[in-house]
Amino acid sequence: MTREEIKSLILEIIEDIDEEADFETLQPDKPLRDQLDLDSMDFLDIVMELRKRHQLQIPEEDYPHLASLNSCVNYLEPLLKNA
């Protein structure tokens, strides 16, 4: 997957979880939870959806790597390079 495809994947998952998510003003380097008003359950839903769609096992200690859109892409890029 390319970086753009990973970015689209993350946004698609977030939209599935929160249909009212507003991506218009989304800043890729700022925490997603703060910008989109995601709670801890929403965040876990994102992790579970990545597991379901791409069989990714993301250890809890790596969750901080999924804080912003850019950090998600940076973390997931090597894991999804052959997806």
C-alpha cells in the first residue's frame, strides 16, 4: 500500500466509526483524538478494524504511534507495504 492508500484507509475506518467526523480541517500532525473527538473506545475500534481488514496485530505499547494521521501512516507503512 502507498502512503496515500494508508491515509485513505485510516480516514475510511474513522468515518465508519464516526459518520459525523469532519476531515475538512484535519491537520495530519495533530492528535486525531483531539481533532475528531474520538474516545478510547473509538480508538480501540480503529485498532480492531485494522486487525480485521489486514490481520495486523498492533501491540498496546505501540498505540502512541497511531496518535496522528501522519504517525499512523509512518507506523503502518512497513506493515502494509505488501498489502
